[in-house]
Amino acid sequence: MCRALDEMFEESTNKGIQMGIKQGIEQGIEQGIERGVKNTQIKIAIKMLVRNNQTLEEISEIVGLDLDALRELKKSI
């Protein structure tokens, strides 16, 4: 009887771990997509502002990024 309970406990524990891992991966993917979308939106906004001849300082105030971060983003555009 104890052995059967141990096996049931082990099986349910393993199932719980698998479900937790799956859920964690799904959440990680969702967060990655959200960050990617946000970065893309910021890059598009920066491109538009640069085309309108706005300075990096003005863009920094509009998008809420510090100048160093903005310079790095501008290099990747």
C-alpha cells in the first residue's frame, strides 16, 4: 500500500513539474514577444522622429529613453 502511494505521489509530482515547466516556457515566449513588439514600436517612432529632423534630446524626452540607450538604438536602425 505504501509503495502504491509513493508511486502515485511521484507520478503526480512529475506531472506537476512538467506542467510548471510548460507554463513557464509559454509565459517566457509571451514576454519575449511583448518586448519585441515594444522595441519595434520604439524603433519605428525613432525613425519617424529622426526623419522629422528632431534632435536626440527631443526624441529622448518623447520616448522616455536616456541618450545613451537612444544612441545604441539608433545605431541598430
